[in-house]
Amino acid sequence: MKHRRICSLLSLLFFILFPAPAASVAGVQISDSLLVAEASAVSVEVSAPARLRPQQFIAPLALIAAGAWLTDEDRWGGVRRKVRESLAHRAGRPAFHGDDALQFLPLAAHVGLGWSGVPARHPGRERMALALTGFTVNELLVRAAKRVWHEARPDGSDRQAFPSGHTARAFLGAELLRRDYGWRVGLPAYVFATGIGVLRLYNDRHWVSDVVAGAGFGLLSAELGHRLLHWERKLLPFLQRSGNTLLLIPAYDPRHAAPMLAIGWVF
């Protein structure tokens, strides 16, 4: 039964992936400005979709397949339980629930780092589009897998364990960071995303198989988000504009002796 579900999941993912268009990049100047100052122009190349290369999906699909394979209780049940015993919280060791908020930090960093002056491959509008598209794709895939797999959580609270949504969101953000800012930012982001997965094990909310598959779903969603960006550039007019200005105007109210800050954003 487990093997059939593994084959069904991988077949569904291949049907989703291989008709999908790919996005590549060719010479449109788009610039962001911060505090009314123009930032250095970012070259974003826009061309026809590139040919889809299956090897780009090897890593995410391998992680998803490995996670699915590890759910086989007869073969790997002992391994999963040993990992749980070594990491899950027990009496006198309280859970840490900061992962509920921290899972979104890589996604937020992907959008915000470019506005802080760090050179990025995509301008601000496109980073927002990539984050939103990747997040939407990720939620659809993860929720569909949870409904198909119906795996019980280690703590027995429900049957929504496989895959780990927290881990998937963290790895989605980490991969977007790597693509936009390079490995100097991407590698720490991957370490951070791995920490989110470990926290899910520590909090006794997931098996190790759920975390491994979650990482694969996050990488897969980032890849699909980049491939859909080509069509979003054509369909969404605001992605085609050439400026992005954030205006901060400090002020002071003498009647209430209070400082104020007016914020304007043109995008």
C-alpha cells in the first residue's frame, strides 16, 4: 500500500512539472529606490520560456521520494522511533513553539534584503511575486499530500503529519534566498531551515520522514515559482513598471509632543 502511494505521489508531481513552462532571463532594466534614492539598476532578462530540464527537479523529487519511503513502518519504523526518542521533548523538557513564526523568516528576508541595499537578482516587485507564487504552490502541494497520505503525527493529535508544512515553507524561503542573493546568503538560510525541521521533531509534531519530504516540497515550490514568473511578467502590469520608491517623511506634532512618520510607497 505504501509503495502504491509513493508511485502515485511521484506520478502526480511529474504530471504537474513537465508540462510546465520555464522562465529564463534577457535585458530589461528594473530599479528599486529606497528613501527616494534610486538603487543601482538590476538587470532582469526576459525572454521566451527556456526548455524544461528534468535534472533541475532531481533534488526536490529525491527528497520527497526519500521522505515517502521512510514512512514505511515495517521497514523504517524503528529508525523513525529512535530519531523521535532522541529529539522529541519529554517530561521536564518543554516544547519550543517559536517555529510557528520563524518558519516565515526566510520568505520575509527574501523580499526585504534587496530593499536594505543587498544586490538581488530580481527587483522588489518580482521578489514579492516569487514569494507569493511559491507560497501558494507550496500550500497546494503540501495540503494535497497531507490529504492523500493521512499520516498520524507522533503526538497523536491528528493525521496531518506528512509532509511537514513548516519545513516546506522554511526551505522555500531558503531556496528563494539562494537564487536571488547567492550562496553567501543561501547557505545560512539552508542551515536555518534545517533548524526549523529539527524543531518540528523536537516538538514531537513530525517524524523525520515528514521533515525530509517537507524540504523537498519547499525546493520544488521555489522552482515552480520561478518558472511561473515568466507568465506573471506578461499578465501582471505592475511587474512591468520601471520604478519602486519608498518615501519616509519624519514630522513632529507640537500639540501632543509626539514624533510622527509618514510613509509613502509608489510601486
